[in-house]
Amino acid sequence: MTAPAMPHQTVSRGAAGGDLGSSILTVRTWLLLAAGPVGGLVFTGVYLAEGATRAGYRTLAQPISALSLGPGGWVPQLNFIVFGVLVCLSAAGWRAALAPGRGALAFPVLRVIAGAGLVMDGLFAQDPSGGYPPGARAGAVTVHGQLHTVFAVITITGLAGGCFVLAARFAAEPLWRRWAVFAAAAGVATIMFIAAFGAAGAHGGLAGLWDRAAGGATSVLTVAVLSRLAIISCPGVGAGRLGPAAGGVA
């Protein structure tokens, strides 16, 4: 006696495997995801404007944090805080976009860590050094200066770690597999740039350039991923990209 044939069932990999871009994201999710890049643009605009108008400030030699020193330093400090809050908010969007699947929790957590580090860097200014503000000499290390350094390290660790988490997620998905190299390279570049920043004495040579490049590497990755996610998750566009070979049915 043969068992009755069971009806064939199809299961979307988007539901079972959590393919990134296989589901349509809500407007709320997109607004949260956009908070990070928007915060980055505002942050960049403010520090560029501040750097261009500060007497004695050298963009290629001085880190962004040095702008928090001297008159008007509260503006760059507030800039750090606002950017950090927006990065933290973006974590909720990433949680919705990545779930379910690898990195759906780890990446948002790392975004919160990076955002919190930015907020704390805004609250604790670095110590004067490297001739900025003009006439300032490297003096005794202060508690707030040490805290600034600690939270800066935490921020960079969160940013670089997030790149590697995304690399692992991309490597597990056919549609994103080639992006794994891009994500891993962004993480390695972040570490290399911040190492170059430290090697430059943190406040000399091209320290300012390496400081900006370290944060820029992860920003480029984030914007690129969100751009592609927007394309493949749009109705009529994503459906064509997620056919049986990519999205798959079982």
C-alpha cells in the first residue's frame, strides 16, 4: 500500500532563510535606515564648515575632534552627539531589514555601540595637542581627554565590526555574495586608516586625512548597501531580481 501523495508546497527563502531584500520594507523602516546616512551628511557638512572657518586649524593634520577645542567648540560637540543619536536610531531600521538571518542582531547592536561612542565623544572633548588651538602645548592628560580616546576606539571598533558582520551575511546569500568582499574590505580599510592615524601621532602629518578616511570607509559601504537594498526591494524590481535562481523555491 502506498502512502497518499502529499501536495507540493512552495516556501519562499525570504520567509525561511531571511534573504536580504526579499521583503518590502515599511516607510518607518526606511526612515530609520536613512537616519544614519543623513546624520553622516550633516556631520560632514558641519565639520567642513567649522574647519574652513577656524584660524590655525589644518584639515589634513588635525582630527575632527580637535574642532571641539577653543571658542565655539560646543558646535562640533553637539554635532557628534546628534550624529551618534541618529546612528543609534538607524539600528532599529537595520534590525527590521536584516531579520531574520545572520547578523540581524549583531549588526544593529554594533551600530548602537558606534552611535553611543559618538555621543560620548561629543560629551568629552579631546586634550589640546599638536599646536591646536593655536598656541596650545601638549600638557598633562586629563580624564575627559582619556575618555574621549576610549570612546573613539569603541566607535571605530563598532564600525569595523559591523563591516565584518555584513560580510558574513552577504557570503551566505547568493544575491549578495559578491558584496562580501566589499564589506570585508571596508572593515579592513577602517582598521588600517585608524592605525595610520595613530602612527601619525594622532595630531600631525596626515592624521586628519586618516581620521576622516576611517569613518568614510564604513559610510560608503552603508550607503551602497542601502541603495542596492532599495532597488531590489521595490515592487516590480525586486521581484524580477529574486527569481527562482536567486530567491528560490523549495
